Amino acid sequence: MPHLMRLALALAMAAASSCEALDLAQFVLPNMGDINGGNTFPGVSLPLGVVKLGPDLYTGSDSYSGYQSTGNFIGFSLLHESGTGGAPKYGVVSQMPVLGDIANPLADLSINRSTADITRLGYYKSSLFNGITVELGATGKAGMYKYQFPENSGASNVVVDVSHVLSSYRGQGLGQNYLGGNITVTTTSSGIRYTGAGSYDNGWNRAPKWTVYFCGSFDQPSTFKTFLGKDATSSTLVNYGTSTSQNSTARVGAVFTFNSTSVTSRVGVSFISSTQACSNLDREIPADTTLSTLEDNVKSAWTDGVLSKITTTDTANATKLQLLYSSLYHFLLIPTNKTGENPLWTSEEPYYDDIFTFWDTFRCTTPLLHIMQPTAYEEFIRSTIDIWRFAGFMPDARSSFFNGATQGGSNADNVLADAFVKGVRGAINWDDGFAAMLTDAETVPPNNNDPRDLSSSTKEGRGALPDWIQHGYITTKYARSVSRAIEYAANDFALYQVATGLNNATAASKYLQRSRNWRNQWNANLTALNFTGFLGPRDTSGNWLSQDPLSCGGCYWGDAYYQGLPMEYSFNAHHDITHLISLSGGVDAFVARLETMFKPGLSSGNSQFGYTLFNPGNEPSFATPYLFNFAGRQDLSVYYSRSVARAYYAPTPGGLPGNSDAGAMESWLLWNMIGLYPMTGQTTFLVASPWFADLTIQLGGGKTLVITAENVAEDSYYVQSLTVNGQPWDKAWVTWDDIFANGGTMDFVLGPEPADWATGAPPPSPAS
């Protein structure tokens, strides 16, 4: 065995041994990013688990994950999402503990907290102002509530309100609606059990009606009353008595009353039937299960299946470890693996739901999912293709079994291409995969008449295809015309990559050419900050329109640029960087443009980031700090990306630069800590600088990537030299085959000052 291989093996074994002695779960902070717009879910969940059991609070503003640090508790629900925006989704299958006699269970039963909630991996606790405590635990498809009611304070009650759902207060028509439900209470030899279902619609993806089934039980004897409201929204009671069941489009539910002050409830869910919900409950949380057992099981699932995939012997800095392992946690909360729970079709393929959204996650999250969870990743790709088989289009976003909220291009294409070029085959039918991509590239989706954008479909596919195919650019006939054009170009490059691999030369040639059409959206006469040439809007006659490159107007669904400045989007031709550099005025001008993005005081917005043009909380900016690698300035990539990570990320509730976007922010940070940046749809990874003296990444199949960094320190992070697989390396990039396909080693020497080490060929620009 060569010396370097022995060294890598020794480091891997040392890291594994170190982490066996170290409880990695202690570094996971479930509440990282749960305030200030991060919207992360701080409750209890397994990796990619269906159930996310946590609190729902009311403040008069949207509670995206259910949680807010202020306001009143309105329930504790089994279904949530994490790090989403637009409008809340789920917050259903709820219980609410209440003291004393309940005259009307449809009245406002909300209550404030007495102390801050307690959260750790696998466990959540809320203390209500009236003295009730609620402790939570969960499995994949079931949850446990452990209530402690105060002594001598009246009756102990648990209210099950089937109409409970997270509302939206933004006035955009995205609020969820309760559409009806049922509940039945039965007395069994083991105690009270309730079953039923609730139906809902809408949310951020404007979903039609969907139904969740539930099955709940208690460990204490109780009396009960079921209730029926006048309608789906009001607090007016029609029936409140001893009937064992209610079924209506109006509000329904039940109140359970206990003599005991200590009550434990177990609840299972399913999207198929209440019978399956009961099966899920009894299988995953048998009657004698303790809350501590559930906590231990959740910790083990995360530690063995996720956290231990990246290990280090460099454990002196707890803050870095908290950032590392908390980010690993949050990037794997959604999507959710609903295999076996798809009510829409029967298939042998896996089924994954709650994709928020490929627009947010294709750059950093899905490439990281590939190396961290290769089995789930392949299943996710198979599921995405299967959705096309039965729904007609792959999703750019999907939740509650419905495609919706396509913000730009058909970015599932990018995700599939990334998997294909990196050799993912397994059980994936790539002929069908490419056919699904062809649907995106050639079929105009029917307009779903979304009020946010009436010009074309926001549900799926590429609504602006007519312009893209006819003109080779997108006019202002279509909303988000400029940002969609640069994304459509990347989508077409994805088709080129897969067509090439499938030996379809005709399609490859066609889509390579189409991938260059972003150039037709480049207005060489736009100027800003002494730079000339930016992506710009064109009217329906093809004429250029005036545009400030430093402003995107409302930057929303109806504007020419979506959630990003023209100058931001003008760096996004990542498959055609060499040509972009030429249009930008050459290498020196390109470097100057990039550096300008990080200068404070140039933007009219982004006050939280010093009024920089660069927005660390916005995905179109994700790659920008790393593009210096294409211009021979790898040191500046390290400097700016590290500066961003240090300034805007922290292991705290407010520790994200913006909405988590289903783990997109956390995955960007993880790549920065590893010292690489993925160019999605290509095999290229841009080299940055690692944060730890050593990292061992388990790649599956016994393969590892071992990264070492000599002289690593807070003020010593510039690369002085790099060795890859024992060979001196002079390029500011590596490929999938270099370090991931069969594992590998990367050995950095770092220092406090820049060094001109990357003198080799620049990263590939395959469309140039």
C-alpha cells in the first residue's frame, strides 16, 4: 500500500475513532436559523422523515415552520416543512392541551409560553403559561406527546381540532384552507383511540385538495366529547356531546378529558387511510415506548446515517463543530420520503415529496445529497422521473403531491444532468429521464393562471418556451423574462450533457446551441459602475429596454428579474464562463466586476449585508464568490467566500443570512467548510479552502475523501499548495473522477497570505 494511501486510511480511522468517543449529536442545534426569516423547523424529525412534530404559534404573521419565538401556542402538529417561504404549508394533525372546563372547543384556546422552548436532537419541550408542559418525540410516520398538567388546576384536557392548519397573513391568496374532515372515537381493550382524516388545499404551491389520515391513542383513561362547527372557519358550535363520530365539511374534532395530570399520547399519520395510519403508529411507537427511547432512536438515526459521514480529529473549536453538524442536520429535513404513502398512483418507484424548490437547491443541496446520502439521492432521482410519468412534468417544486411554484427554469433538468454526468445509474431509467427533460425543453405547460404571474404557467415546466424557441431569447411578454432566460440556457445545457452521454448527437448539438442563447439576452450597452454589458430585457419586438443593472424593481413574480439584481444574474452563465468573461471586458474587468459585488454601500437594498450588491441569502449569488477561480484569482475566491461564511452564518437561532430554503443556505456553508464548490451539471468542483485540519467524508461503498490542511487557523486560510491523490496540483478545480468516484485525498498547505499556486489550466467552460 503506497504511503499516502496508508496516511489517508490512518486519518480516516483516527477521525472515526475520535467521533465514536465524541457525541456528535451534541453539536446539532435544531433551532439554528429558526428566527429572523430563517424559518427552520426546530422540532423533532428523522432524516427526510414524514413526521416533523413541533409547535404552532400565532403572532399575526406567517409561521412558516409552525414555530415563532413569540406569540401564542395554538397547537402541536405532526406535519411541517423547514426553511420555506411564500406561505406556510401543513401544520396539521394537531393536539392542544387545555386546563379546566371547555365550554367551546372552537373558541380561542391559545396561550403564551412561560419560558423559552427547549430543543435538542430528538427532543422538544414547551412550557405553557398556565403551567402545562409538552414534551415531543417522533419517528418517521408517528409522534409522541407527553403532557404534564399542574396539580389542582382543573380538568386535564387534550383538544383534537381537525380543522387546525397553518394560516397565511400576507394577502397573496396562498393561505391554506380546511376543506372538511372526520373523526371517530373508539374504546378498545387498551384504552381510547381516535381515527379520522382532514382535507386541505393551497399553501405556497397552490395545491388542490389533499387528505391526511391519523390514528391517535392515550395512555390514560378518559371521557370524551366530539364537536361539530357551523362551517369551516367560524367558532360557532352546532354539536358538542357524546357522539362517537363527526364527519363534515365544517369544523370537527374531539375533546379528551383525564383525571390524571400526566398523559402520554401517540399519533400516527398516513396519506392512504386511517387503517394505515394505525399500522404506522403501532409499528413505529408501540404502546410501551418511552419518550427517552424515541429520543435515543432519533439521535442514533442522525448520528449513524448522517453526522458520522463527515468526521474530523480537529475538535477544539466547538463553534465550528456546531456549524458543521447543525448544517448537516438542517439540510436533510426535507424533501420527505413518502414512499408507500402516495395516494395518487401505484408504482414500484420511490416517492419523495416536499421539494422546496429545485430553484433553491440545485446549486448546492442536491450535489451534497449525492455524496452524503447516495442511496436516498438515487431514489430521489427515480422519484422525480416517476412524477413525470404520472403527472406529465417533473417538478421544480412540489408539496402535498402537487407540482407548483416554478420560479424560473425547469431546474429538475439540472439535477438530473448532475446525477448523470457523475455516473449515477443504479435503477434509474435514463431513457425516461431524458424523455422527461425533453418534455421540459419542448412542451409548453398549460397556463394555471396564477395571479402572481398570469403570463404563463407557474406550476411546472417552462412557461416562456414559445419565445425561447422562436426568438432565442425571452421578451417582456413573459414575466421574469431575463432571469428565466439565463435559467433556460442552463436547463438546455443539462439536456446537452445527458444527450451526449446517451450518444444522441443530434439532440446534443441542438441543446448545446440553445444553451448559448443567454447571449441573446446580453445588452452590450447597459452600463453601471463603469462596467458595460449586462443581461437585459427585450420588448415583444425584440428591442432593448432601458434597465438599471443595479435594480430589479420589485424583484418578484411579475418583474423581469426574480429575486436578484441584473448584475447578480449576469454572472450566472456557469456553463459558458469563458464567453461571459469576454463579454464582461476580459479577465481583469471580470475580476473587478466580481470584487464590486462585495463592496458596501453600492446597493439600495441589502441593508443587513452592508448594502452590497452580493446577497448571501439569495441563491443566484451562491457561486459568485467562487468565480474568481476562472480568472486566475483563487485567493480571492477563498477570501470572499470565507468572509461571507464568517459574517453571516452562526450556530444560533438567527444564524442564517436569510430563509434556509429547505437547507440551501446550510448546504452552501457545508461546501465552504469542505473547501469545494460544485458546478451543477458538470463534473467540476472549484477549489476553495477547508476549515478543519482534517476531514474524512464517507462516500459509501467503503470509499472516502480525506482532506487535510496544514497550518489551518482563523487567520491562515489561503492556499499555498495542494496535493491531490499524492500528486502536486496546480489547478483551482478538481473533477468528480479525481476525488469522489473512487474516493481520494486532498492535502492543503495554508498560510496567512495569498500565494500564486494555481498556475495550471482554468476550470472548464464547456459551452464556450
